[in-house]
Amino acid sequence: MTTYPAPNLEFSHMGLSVTDIAKMEDFYTRLLGFTVTDRGEAGGMQLVFLSRDPLDHHQIVLATGRPEALPANTANAQFGPSINQISFKMGSLSDLRDMHRRLTAEGGRNLFPANHGINMMAASINTATVRGIFGSRGARMAIRQPMAR
């Protein structure tokens, strides 16, 4: 097997197939502060493009077409069947606490603090469900704040 040097790349964006695009758009814009930068249609799917960076057209693409029911993750029920987690960095521990309050106010459940260990030096909250957006068969979201070393 050939070993290659690391390519010159950086992460650009991700696309999420969703069952309720309006609910997901509301979550990412109202709670997380993303801006809708564009809308479209492709292959019979509605698309919503979201970004928090004015220099990026989109960092997340929401697309309709996700099946209503997906099989559970049989290896670990805590994780979704296709996406393990989506993670966001917060600017400070105070910001992280504010996000926890927002998620709780929006009906978030299964929220739990986690320590990502010495290598990441981060504290986080993980959520499985926020108003049905992330459920037992959906994705997990981790919102973390890098801790001072």
C-alpha cells in the first residue's frame, strides 16, 4: 500500500439529509446563528445553504429526502446510524453555558457535559434531541469550548 503525503486541503462544508427542512433551518439559524446564504433544488430535493462565515457561501447544506425511519446503530445506540456527531467550537466557557441554556429552553434532552481529555483540552455538552431535530436515530451534536492550557 502506498503512503502519500498529506494533501493541501481544509474542510469546506457538509450536507445533511433531513426530514423537516424548515425545522432544521430554524435550529441552525435561530439557535446557532447561521445565515441562509442561498436556496435551491437539485434532483428533486429542496436545498438550504447555511454559513457563519461571510467568505464562505456555505458550511452546511440541508437537503430534503431523508427517510422518516432509519435503522438504529446496532454497535452503539447513543450514536446515529450515519453521522456520529457534528461539533461546533464556542468562544468561551460562558458562551458554552449560554448554549446549554438555549438548548434546554428549546426542549433539549439527553444533554450531558463531557470532557474531551487532555489532548483536546475542551469541555462540551452533547445533545441527542432538541425538539425532535436530533433523535435516537439521528445525529449527535457536540458544542465545545477549548480550555486554556
